[in-house]
Amino acid sequence: MAEVFAERGLVSSDETEELVRRSYDYLDAAVEKGLSPKMSYRGIAAGVMLKVVRDLGLQVSEMDIARGAGFDKRSMAANADAIAALLKDSST
């Protein structure tokens, strides 16, 4: 997803590298805690990327993140609770 953001001009190359690095860190932490079986892999990826984007203070919209993960607005809304749980878990 970070590369998609870079292609669209939403982030710089340095930000792309940091997005990738932190995404792996957050995903590793989420796996250690146990992932929710209710969330798809795309939902997990979108949740991790949303967390990284917020932590870095980047101007990437939730819709851009959803599109990068292959979601449309409706399917992103369906995963909203699971993504919120992932964000909460990764903040501790």
C-alpha cells in the first residue's frame, strides 16, 4: 500500500520507507497478541496502515487506505469495528 500512496503522490520516498518499516513492526505486534478471526487479511493490512499513517501524521485519507487495500467504502465500513480494535491493541 505504501508504494500505491507514493505512486499517487500522497507520500514521499522517505515516508514510504517509514510506512513499510512501521507496518511490519505493528503487524508483528498484532500477530503476537493474536489477530481477530473476524477480520480479513485486507482488513488487517488496512488497519495497520491506518495506524502507521496516523502515528506519522501523514495526510492520507481513510478512503485512500481502503482503496490501497482493495476495499470500497462499504466493505471498509463493514470492517470498522475490527480495525478500531486493532488500533486500540497496537497503541498499548
